Amino acid sequence: MDSWKRKLRMGMVGGGQGAFIGAVHRIAASLDGQVELVAGCFSRDFENTKTTGKQLYLDPKRCYKSFQDMAEAEAGLPEEQRIDFVSIVTPNKSHFPIAKTFLEAGIHVVCDKPMTFTLDEAKQLVELVENTGLVFALTHNYTGNPLVRYARELFQSGKMGTLRKVIIEYLQDFLMYPHEKEGMKQAVWRTDPSQAGLGGTLGDVGSHCINLLEYITGDPVVQLCADKSTFLPDRELDEDANILLRLKGGGKGIMTISQIATGEENAMRLRAYASEGAVRWAQENPNYLDVFRYGKERQTLTRASGYLSDVAADATRIPVGHPEGFLEAFANIYVGAVQAIRRYIDGKPMKTEEYNFPTVYDGLRGMAFIYAAVESSEKGSVWVDLG
């Protein structure tokens, strides 16, 4: 079957009225003209689903009351009609049952992070993906940025030498105010352990940090020592954490994350210092990468410049000087997933190591990080192994 002669058909679970990330996924998936949204269960409230479906011009018959109904109905449609993959954009609590249901129905999955509600679910999902052989993509979207991919290439090539120190931070002030008490949907589930899981800020932004650090440097964290805090009354989950890191190659690291850092918007920054040089990248200014060499002039590389590599060029859409950012990086994750799904449909599946997007193994890694950080902090900020 030649899947390249048509758009892939996408379904979505979550992302109804009042949600944020669902719209981001829809824009990202459609940005390169390879995907068409055709079905969805956008909310547990069927009226919300019907309203969302109407606004998205979907066939009412393909707007479902439950994700179980959706998986069963779509799997039963003729091959030329059913969805090729589903995008899961619900709170953490439901990621695993939804992913499991669609994988068992033979449908590929793109899932928002963190991957699951518990570490045990993450392990089960790895086994399920391995057994089905289906494509599973996790949307750690910052890895889709052209200059992040170029920084990764610098470390992979050995040009940066041995990593000695890394500092990664992700600071927001989103939860400075108790929005959950006023019913803000995004705050309600993120501060509720029954929906978010074991970690609050650790899961919401800390999972991005561990993923980006290991993606760029290629040097996994093997031990951590965490100190998590909750400052606002009546909250159960962490709002802030400071974490010391030990890396496999012998380097050391610092991670600081917060959602109560007054004045910060979405300040994710990484600085990696190695024996042959250093890199510095900031999410709020993603079109520039600083590269340093001892005793030489400092360089600020710009996205879409001719001196970058093919890896960076492949993740770039518009000429230099025209900023690209959050949505385009997000779209690059979908581009990679779509390529893998097309290869699967055409009977030429890619190996997992060929994937150009975060996988189920990255999701397992993120959940292991959350659990290790919570364990460390609750035991008095002791060192805990991270595999």
C-alpha cells in the first residue's frame, strides 16, 4: 500500500472546550499538510465532544461518547476509512487505559507527556508497544527544535568532548495563584494527585527537563538527590524542586524547576559544559544557540543558517530571520511519527532506533525520574539510583 498518496487520518481523545494542549496538537499535526483529523472523543461530557466536533467540521457519527466506543468503532471501519493513529491529550490519569485500548485495537498512538499515571503502567505500556510493533510517539516537543537537534549532533559527533557539568531549568509562575480554586481546568488536574499522579511540577515540567538533558548530551542520569517543595496551602503536589544529578559519563548536573517562580513565563534553559566546549539554549528564544570554545570567540548560531547541518535543516521550515518556535517544534514530532506510521502501513516498518521522535522508552524514563525524585525528597534528600 502506498500511504504517501493520501493524508493520514487522525483521531483525538481529549482536547475539548476549555483545554489548551489539544488545540496545539491539532495545529502541529496539520502544519505540514500530511494529517487530517476525522474522529474524536474530546471530553467525558458528550455535549462538549459534540460541540468541539462541530467546530472542527467533523462528521457527527465519528464523535464518540467514550474512547472505548471510538476504538471499537474505528477499528471496525473499512481500512480506507478508519483512523491511522490517535492523539491522546487528556490528563495523566487516563493516558495508559486510552493508549492500551487503541494499541490493542491495532491503532498507532501519539501521546502527550508524562506518558502514564504510574511507573508500573509505563512498564506495561513498553511491553504492549513491543508486542504489537505499533508506532508510539511521545510529544516531548522541545526535541523538535532545529537548534536542539543541532546541539545533540555536536555532542553525538564527539566535537564537544566529555560532559562535565550541565544546568537545566524550567521556571514558570503559572501556579503562583490558586487557579484551581476558581475552576481553571489546566490548574485543577495538575494540582490533583488523583489526576496528575505522584509528581506535580516534577511531572509537568521536570519530565521535559530530564528528556531534553539526555537527548542533547546523550549522557544519562544515573543518580539524583532531590528537594521538592509545596508552598501554597491546601496543595498536595510539588510546585518546586531542586535536584542534584550524577551522569553516567562522570559529569554532574543541577536541575531546578518551579511553577511558582514569580515573573517567569516558560523559561526552559539548558547549559552543557564539556571538555571541548559548551552550548547554551533557551526555549523562550529558540532560534539561537550559543556555542563556546575555550580561548576562542563566542558564537551565536541562528536557525536556518547555511552553516548548520542537514539534521537542523530538515527540522526547519522558513528562512533565517523569520522566527520559528513552539508549534513548529511540536510539528516536527508529528512529522517523525507520520513518517514511521507511513512506513508501517507500507509494510516497511522502521526500527525504534530509527525514530526521529521520543518513544515509549523515553516515557518510561520520564516516569522513573519522577518516582526517583519523589523517593529522594521524601527520604530526606538522599541519593537515589535512576538506572
